[in-house]
Amino acid sequence: MEIWNCWSCVGAVAVCVYTVVQTLKRGCQAGHWAVCLGALVALGCCHYFGVSPGPCGVAVFCCSLCLHAVIVGMRADFVPVQGRAVLVTGCDTGFGHALAKLLDQMGVVVFAGVLNVNSPGAQQLKEQGSENLQVLQLDVTDSSQIEQAHHHIWTKVGKTGLWGLVNNAGIMLCPADAEILPITMWKRCMDVNFLSAVKMCQVFLPLLRHSKGRIVNVSSMAAEVPMPTISAYGASKAALTNFSQVIRLELAAWGVRVALIQPAGFRTNIFSKGEDISRFRDEIMRHMSSDVREDYGEAYIKSLPSHLSKMAKKSAEDLSPVLDNMCHALFATKPKLIYTPGQMGWLLPFLQRLCPTAMFDVIITKCIIQNECKPAGLHTT
């Protein structure tokens, strides 16, 4: 009976923790009440089953206090947003496009950098945005365009400075095994996803220091969790993640805060269009040696785009979790260091740290690799 009582107490604690975790995931401001209620339920169960409230009660009480502190910390106040200026890159589509619209609605002065000022997304921002939203031609891999954008923004904000820089622009290209992905694609990913963010930070930090503002770098869960067929994308985002953590330490003395967004799968235009995929596939074929071409086979190479479409279909369409995190990182008085929006944003990194390597390899392979076609050299005769 004593064993049953103990397990009942443990179960009550588990219910308490699960309730609060679910509350945290939903961002509910009543989370601290859930903690208190969970603690009372757990202690009540202990009393009902006759379990000594000593060790069990202390455990529940300490757990509740810790979770209460976490939740209260999340309920941070926000700085006034009216009149603050934020630069967002990659606003043609996806997160950047949606964020530019949202910030404009909040009364923020938005500089929306786009790859092409004549793109449908850029035109939509011009037509639907207020006078506070300015669309700028900004290819983040072009140093001259970065300098032009900096000069324009400097003339607008002056000594007030720039409050926020959101390095959102990014590309994934075609998913493929690391061995067969041309080095040109590796360089392209590093250039857009990592080096451009470094350049943007270096150019705009003087304006950010004036306002003691924020840098928000958009990384990916792939930066932390190894994902087959997107090695170049993951490596570039891992470099961005490390860079963000380093400059966070370096810029703390200047009063500039740095936050990192690591989304899980969301459906944006980072999943390239069909014509782009065909071009990438042809480039892969051109750079393959005869030995590698024989080992992998043309059938496998041609099947890779279908893998990308399956990834897109499994991704969430609702971008609001990412947008909420971005706004929190920009305007909360106490922003988090790392945000992990998305259903798998915290789960897969947690499993990677918790599970034995062999077990996690099986999990990630089942989750990511959906291509039924195998390389020719793996076929058994």
C-alpha cells in the first residue's frame, strides 16, 4: 500500500508538471495559477493516501516554485513600440513579409528589405502598408545594397538610432545528400544564411548602439538537430546560431540585446518553387563524377524534389508562433535568449540530448527521410 501511495504522489506531481508545461506552450498568462493549483492537488493526494508530506511535499513545493518563477519571467513587460524603427530582411515572402505587416499595424516604423522591389510580395507591402512601412531593395549578399540601405535608414532615424534588426533572409535550396551537393550550393547557403547576417550586424550596429536596441537572428531547429539531406542549410544555420550567442556576450556591455529564433517546420517560400528545384537538380547532376552518378543513380536524384514537397506538406501553415516570438524578442523588457516555436521546436532537441545516439538516429531518420527511392548502389540484387 505504501508503494501505491508513493506512486500516487509521483503521479500527482507529474500531472502538475504536465499541466504547467502545456500552459507554457500556449503562452497563457494564468500559468502561475496552474502551478499553485497543481501543487495543492498534489499535496491533497499525498494527504488523502496517507503519504508523509515531508519529502514529497518538499519536492512538489520546490517544483512549483521553479515553474512559477519561469512563468512569471515570461510575463515580461514590453517597451513602447510607437515610433521605434525596425529593419527586417527577406520581406518578399514568409516570416519577413508577415512580420513587416504586423509591425506596421503595431505602429512601428518598418524598413522592409526585399530581394526584388518588383516582386508580388514587395508590391503588396507598398499597397497595403501605412506611411511607416518603407520597402527597400536589399539583396543581403550585395554589399553595395547593404550600404545604400544603411545610408537611407541613417537619414531617417538620425541620432535616435535603429531599435531592431531582424536577420530573417534565408534559403534552403534542393535537399540532397551532403556528398552530392555541389560546393557552389554550400557556399550559397553560407553566404545567404550566415555571412550576410554577419555583414548586416557589422554595418548596422552603430545605429543599434544609439538606441540600445535588439538584434533578432532567425536560425532553425536544423542548426541544433542533424537532419539528413539538408546538411548545407543546417550547417549555415548552426554557424548563425554560434555567431548569435557570441555577439550576445560581446554586445551586452553596450546594452544591445541579441535573441535567436529557432523555428521548427513552418510552410514558407524557403521551400523553393518547382522551376528552382529543377535548376538545382540539374546543377547537382552536372557536378557529379561518373562514379558518384553510378552509385546514386539518376532515379534517386530525380526523386529529391518530391522529398522537399513532402517536407512542405508536413510543415505548419500558421506562422503566428514565430511572429509572436519575434515581437517578444524585439519589445519585451526581458527577451529570451532562444525561442523555439513549432511543435517539434523543443521536442527534437530535447530527445537528441536525452536519447542514446543510436536511438535518436532511428527517430530522426524516420521523421525526416520520406523518400521511398534509394540510391542505386544500395539496392540488393
